[in-house]
Amino acid sequence: MSKISEVIARVKETYGKTEPEFVQAVTEVLESIKPVEEKHPEFLRAGVYDRIVEPDRVIMFKITWEDDEGNIRVNRGYRVEFNGAIGPYKGGLRFRKSVNLGIIKFLGFEQIFKNALTGLPMGGGKGGSDFDPKGKSDNEVMRFCYSFMSELFRHIGPYTDVPAGDIGVGAREIGYLYGAYKKFKNEHTGSITGKAYEYGGSLMRPEATGYGLLYFTEEMLSHRGKSVKGKIVAVSGSGNVALYAIEKANEMGAKVVFASDSKGTIYDPAGISGEKFAFLKDLKERRRGRIKEYAEKYNVAYFEGKSVWDVIKKEGIKVDIALPSATQNEIHREHAEALVNLGVIAVAEGANMPSTPEAIEVYRDAGILYGPAKAANAGGVAVSGLEMSQNAMLLQWTKEEVDERLRKIMKHIYREAMDASVAYGHPGDLMVGANIAGFLKVARAMVALGIF
Ligand code: NDP
């Protein structure tokens, strides 16, 4: 048995029952880097495969806070500092009821390779809590964030570990978290990214993941002589990633016909653009409302309790490009089959691990363009990296400067993934290429730094 197969088997045996998402992520990455094993005996000698699946450090803690009725509430907090070989740990914080250690470990593991792919010096980490900001008052969210940071502040710092947002952690939460950090540490440094511009954030960070997703999609299409322009697009979700993906897709001349939230899906065949898009953005970003309101206001179809992919499958609606941007494992095999049978030409992942392994198999067998999350959605962490650089230099770049860098980084990621896919015998397979390119950088650093 190869070393890689042995490590996969061990991770499955140890975490198969308790941390299925982590096992899924490890299996996907390690399976796809198998072509590396033979070519690089130095990685075997240095025990890289065994070491890379173990987090450097896992921090779990209690968060106690008081709700508006005076009840004492307790939540669980996590920070997984997974791999710091190439730079400070970097990765978002997720606040959602379903958060557990396995989910944070899967996200932290993926982040290692994604961050390496950007070409910036960032290690991989992730964190969060089973706290759900939905339905809480601003004051409750603030008290929670201060309590969360009263523990986390001792583990992070601009050259140690730099958290950012993720699901449930947007501008409001980042503000409170950074406010707490500043108070506890008495310093104003780049130790959290996703900050507002007024107190040290980078312009374009809110837009970065969604815009980057479209830059990456355009790059994939252009190598097949195609373009986003004029295409029919399905986006799932209506959060940070989804909204800016819709905005950029509109700007590039595509028509976005689907969006969703955790309660249901809207289908607007005329396109979610102009005033309708402005309404959706205000509804989800500022008012934190339900997407159903869009359907009621504009008299379009609403599918309660159904995902975008359920609707596409059931109703047989054709789209050219699918941009899953809500959450993990939203596209299953039968959804992928429906997409392919209806003629989809590209799937690019805005969310982390939105496609199950079986769905990915369908894309690859069909030969459609597939942009895996760690390449396609790396724009967010890339601009977070640029925010760290700006903070370290105590300056702030213009929107145009950041956008230009983001475009270059997305092109660089595409090139790295494509070149690695060719060099390791899977030409054009961006999933294999992205995993290998990210892995090589980290593995070389781990070897160079010695056994630790
Ligand atoms: P947000 O919290 O801003 O938005 C998440 C969206 O997805 C919301 O519309 C939410 O619905 C919906 N959603 C969440 N969970 C589910 C579920 N189980 N079923 C159906 N819909 C769901 O998060 P982001 O946009 O920041 O993140 C979305 C994805 O992108 C995540 O996988 C995240 O890890 C990934 N990502 C985010 C980056 C970033 O920069 N923000 C960077 C790279 C990846 P509702 O409104 O009802 O809650």
C-alpha cells in the first residue's frame, strides 16, 4: 500500500464516524496528489503525508455571554491552527449552529492548499463557534463576540494567526471581534482581516471572493474560446460570496437566474440585475431578511425548502454556468447529472466543498470545466493577504490597485493549477492541479524547515 493510501485509511478509521467532512477533504486532497508520491521521495523521508493531516494546534474553548433577557448562554469556540509552514495561520471564522470540530478541521485543512496557491505567504487555519447570529440583537452579537475574543486574543496576532469572516461572520461581527482584540491587546495591527476601511481594512475585501470567482471562471472559459458574457448563470446562496458573484456576473454581461438562502430558492428568468439586484443586496446584507421577499416583490417563482440544484433537477431548467456559493455538500450526484444532462459548460465553486465526491466524478466524466473551491474561491483570502500587507506597511491601496492585484492572483492560480495538472500527468484537471500545486509549496517548506 502506498504511503498516501495508508494515511487516508488511518484518517478514515480514526475520524470516519466523528468528523466525516474532515475525512472527505483529506481523502479528496490526498487521492489527487498521488502522482506526487513517486516523484518526490524527499517528502516520504520527511514524513510529510503523516504530518500534513495533523493540525499544528487545536484550541477549543467555552464562550459565556448574557442574552437580552439576562439568561446566561454558553457556546463552544474553536480555532484550528492547521499548518504554519509557509506563513502565519490564516482562515476565517464561521458562526453557525451546525459548527463542530470536524467542520472546522475540514475547512482548515482545505485552507492550507488554497492559501499556498495564492502565492502569498499564508499558512492554513480556521475557527468558529456553534453560535448563530441569526435572530440575535446587535447587543447580543457584540457581547458574544467580546466573550469569544476574550479567549482567542491570546492565540492570534499579525505574525501568528490572522482570522477573517466566513458564514455568519460579516462586517458587523468582524467589527466587534476586532474591537475586542484591540481592547484586550492594546494594539492596532493586522491581526484580523475583513475589517472596514475606516479602521484599517482593505478596499475590495467584501467583493473579493465573489469577484475572484468570476475572474477565475472567465479564465477557465477563455482557454476554451468562451466567455462569461451572454451566459445563463445559477448562483446558490445570497450571502457575501453569492451577492458579489451575482454583481460581477451581471457586470460581465451574464444573466443570473437563481439565488437562494437556507429557507428556499428563487428563480427569476429575466435575471437578478439592476434594481432587483439592489433590492436583494439590501434585503440580505442590511436587513438580514429572507429571500422569499424577493419572490413576493417581483412575482417570480419561489421554492420553499429547496436548493437551487433541487429546482434545476426537478424543473429541468438549463443553465450554462453553475456557481455554488452557499455551503458544503450542496450538489449531490443527481444534481450534477441534471446539470450536465441539461448542458452546463462550467461549474466553479464559490463555497468550500459544495460538491460531493460523487458530483465531482460526474463533472470530470462529462469533461465539463470544473473550478474547484480552493482555486476558484481563493480571491477572498488573497485580498485578506493584501490587507495584511497594507496593515504591515500602515497604508491603504485604492480599489483599482487591489482589484488589479486580485485579477493577477486569480490568473496566477489558474496557471499554477493548470501547469501542475500537466506536469503530473492529468492535463486540464484543475482539481488535481490545484491540490498538487498547493501541496508542493507547503511540502517543500516543511522539508526545508526540518522535523518539528
Ligand atoms: P454568508 O453567511 O454571508 O452566506 C451564506 C449563504 O449561504 C446565505 O445565503 C445562507 O442562507 C446560505 N446557507 C448557509 N448554509 C446553508 C445551508 N446549510 N443550506 C442552504 N443555504 C445555506 O457566508 P459566505 O458567503 O461568506 O460563505 C459562503 C460559502 O463560501 C461558505 O462555504 C464559505 O466557507 C465560503 N467562502 C467564503 C469566503 C468569504 O470571503 N466570505 C471565502 C472563501 C470561501 P441564510 O441567509 O438563510 O443564512
